[in-house]
Amino acid sequence: MVPEDYSAAEVDKYKAELSAALDIGVEILKNGGTSLDAVEQVVRYLEDCPLFNAGRGAVFTNDGKNELDAAIMEGSELKAGAVAGVGDIKNPVSAARMVMEKSPHVLMIGKGASLFALQNGAEIVDSSYFYTERSWQSLKRALERDKKMGTVGCVALDLNGNLAAATSTGGMTNKRYGRVGDVPIIGAGTYANNSTCAVSATGHGEFFIRYTVAHDISALMEYKCLNLDKAVDIVIHDKLMKVEGGGGVIAVDRMGNVQISFNTLGMFRAFAKPNGERGIAIFK
């Protein structure tokens, strides 16, 4: 993503949606809600917004379908849930939470995930729900040129000291062969551990899987006693840059320190701290 691709009006619209999503999480946490509820509800809002490549705005695969992935994890007991390759669940992040809380499993895929979600009360929609002209045109451009990626995510620390992370995506435009990226892979695109941090990632998923990015940040903090800033810097600006793995993360540690880092030209991002400090940005 480059600044030239977005008009001033488009930038304002994205920032407004990021601010609205941020307000949801802030309100939940301010009122004593759990970090798990906060990350789920923020990501649900972003899934419902057609501007982002998740849920409603998910990009199309090579054969003109939508295949959505999502994951959620809480840091107190390291419980996690994820779904991958689903095309009829309105809010995949909530289905991921169902997998975590209502099954003995971590990851469900495809039709089985949809059936499980339906049986547990998830809203199922017709595939036409995910059609947006923006995503359709993105597929047409990708068939001519390159592929586009995108993800939405949220991390949070609640008043009880519990961390949580949630991530959702439509994957790569023009993807084929049932490709699954890093988002539903616990430890790659999503991770939370009360001893260290919560991380949600976006970028070229294959690199984030191979380098277990989200868990690697946590491991550097746990085993090398690095702070969050240093751990994120090593993984995003050293390890990934060396292999040209583009992307970034949002992260928060057990002390409430926030770190947002990326090695690309931009990343949609927003944060809020207990002291009232807020930030919303797109480009460097």
C-alpha cells in the first residue's frame, strides 16, 4: 500500500472506521469487560465494514469465491480457537471463539467449521453477502498483475491483567488451491500469553508462518527477557526484512506497553491507553 493509492477522502473514511472500532474496545475495557470480549467485538466491527479485507469486505479467490480465516486467543490459560477457509459465516472471529470455548479443538476448516458454527448459533449468510465491488475489482486487477493482502486484528489488556488477541482476514486476492495464511495459525499471526504479550499480525502469511512471528516475539520476551519494543524490532525489522517478508504487528505486553511496527510503507492502525492517549494512522 502506498499513499498515492488513497484519496484524502478515503483516508478520512478509513480513519473514521478505525476510530469507531477503537471506541468499542475502549468502552468494553473501561467498564470492566474482558480483553477477550474487547478483541472479539472490535474485530466483529471491522469484519462488518466493507473497507477491510475481512468478513464483509473479504477479497476473492482465483475462482471468484471468498475464503475467510480467523483466530482468537486468551493469555491466562493459553486457550485458542480458529477457523479457516469458511465462506458463509458472517463473523468468523466469533466462530473462532466458539471453537475455543465450545469444542476441545483449536482449528476447524471449511464445511466442518461452518456446520459447527451453525450448530452453536453463529449467523450464516449467503455467499453474496461478501460481494463488494472493491474486492471484485481487486481480483480483476490481480488476475492481470499482482496479489493483494490484508487483515484486521485487535490486542487488548483488561483490568484483571488478562491479555487477548484476535485476527481475521479474507486472505490474498486471487489465491488458489485452498491456500491458508498465518491468521488462523496460532503462534504465527495470532498469539497471547499473560506472561509476555498479545500479538496480531498482518502481511505475507507464508513468512509469518515459517518464522512463527507472533510466538517468536513472545518467546524473545520470555526466554531472553527482552522488552516488547526490542522483541518486536528484532522480528519485524531484522528477521523478516532479511527474507523480504513484508508486514507488521500490533502488540501489547502485560504492563500495558503498546508496540505497533511494520516494515512496509503503511499499515492501518489505532491504539488507546488508559491515560486517554490515542493514535490513528495509516502510513509511516
